[in-house]
Amino acid sequence: MGKALKELGWERSEYMVATKVFFGTGNSEEPNARGLSRKHIIEGVTASLGRLQLSYVDVVHAHRPDPTVPMAEIVRAFTYLIDQRLAFYWGTSEWSAQEIQEAMTVAREHHLIAPVVEQPQYSLLHRERFEVEYSPIFKKLDYGSTIWSPLKNGVLTGKYNEGIPPGSRMDVNKEFFKDSVARMDTEEGRKEIEKVKQLTKLAEDKLGCSVGQLALAWAASNGHVSTVILGATKPEQLKENFGALKIIDKLTPEIKQEIELIMDNAPTHPQTWGR
């Protein structure tokens, strides 16, 4: 990416770049090679900037929570990155709502910089955590979100409706996607495929779009979704994905209700008794 950005020659103010830190880039099992220690956060982001050929990133995410490191150390390290102009903002990824709240409390109590955005998985086939657990932090703390896997590893494009086609992501990367591949042979996986087939008909008949565009538009239409991460492997896929922007306004309450009837997986929100 660093090479591509350099060759494009864009003004730095014209685009945003985010990076993540936690797992490291090698296979080392040494404790300082991964995690959210102050040492690894600062060294990891500095190394990422070198690969990107940038002096700063716009957002840096803590790619996972790290229970082995005190929250105060984590928040101080990200505050340091921002103070040193190596990043403008920091966020979380796959943290629990409780962990996010703890980070924000630590930041407030110690006059440090709090995280502003979570990077969770969210799609028509993966809704519970985003819509239930994170709901309070979105509403009360104005926390942002950058969602990943909005097409559930390509399942919501319809490409796997008749099995795993040769050359597809699940075919080429069987080991990496082994859990997703195995799920497709389960009763639950087969039910998901049937739902995708019904969504495909709805998308084509009533919206004049692909099922993938419908799925992306549905995710982006959620008021708590700030950004949608796309994982295209071909230019034409990216162009088709961008077509979802034209579908968002077509998702009327009636269409969304039809989608809900097909999916039948809306999470149940806990009773708060007026709180």
C-alpha cells in the first residue's frame, strides 16, 4: 500500500489511512512481539508507518483487547502516539463494550485521549454484538464504528449459493476460512444459503441490484455504522460494491421489513425497565 500511495502522488489531505496493532507481522511467540504493551504499540505503529511510507496514520486500532496489560498503560501508549503526531485518533477492534467503557473512563480520569471508534464484525448474518452489546456505547458515548465482513466472507454475494466455486476466496484459502467452509455443510449454514437466495430475488425484483449491494446498503444504512470495510479481490468487485451507495435510499421501511422477514434473526434487546 505504501508503494501504491507514493506512486499515486495524492495530497495527504485527500485520503485517510488506518492501521492496527496487536498480532505483529512475524511468527515470533516472544511476549514483546504482540499484544498491547506500551513497547509493542509504539514499535508496531512506527514499523507500520515505515511500510506505509507515511509520517502518520489517521486512525490506529487496538486490534484486540489485551487482559495482560493494565488499561492505563494501553491508553497512555495511544495517547503518546497522538501527542507525537504519529496518529490523529485511536480506536478498538473486537473489544467488549465493557472494555471500551473502561478505556474511556481511564482516559477521563487521567486526562488522556480516549478511543473514538470500534471495528466490529457486522452483517445481515452477524448482528447480535453490534446491535445489542454495543448499542449503549453508540447511543450514550457517541462511539463510531468501522465494520468488517459486511458480506460474511462473500456468502452474502450469492457466490456460494451452489457450493464453493473454484478460484473463490474459500477455495483458494481453505485453511484460513476452514470454519466458514465447515459451517456451510451444517444445517445452520444451509439455512443461511436459503436466506441469501431469497434476498437475491428481493434485490433483483424490487431494487434492481445484486444481493451483495443490498447487503452492503443494509449495513451502511444503520445509523451507528460510520464506515464499511470492503474486501474486494478484483477491480470489478470493488466497482459493484460501490453501487450499494445508490441503493441505501431505496431501503424503505417496507423493504427493510421484507428483509427482516427473510432473515428472521433480529437480536432481542434486554429489558431495561426504563433505565
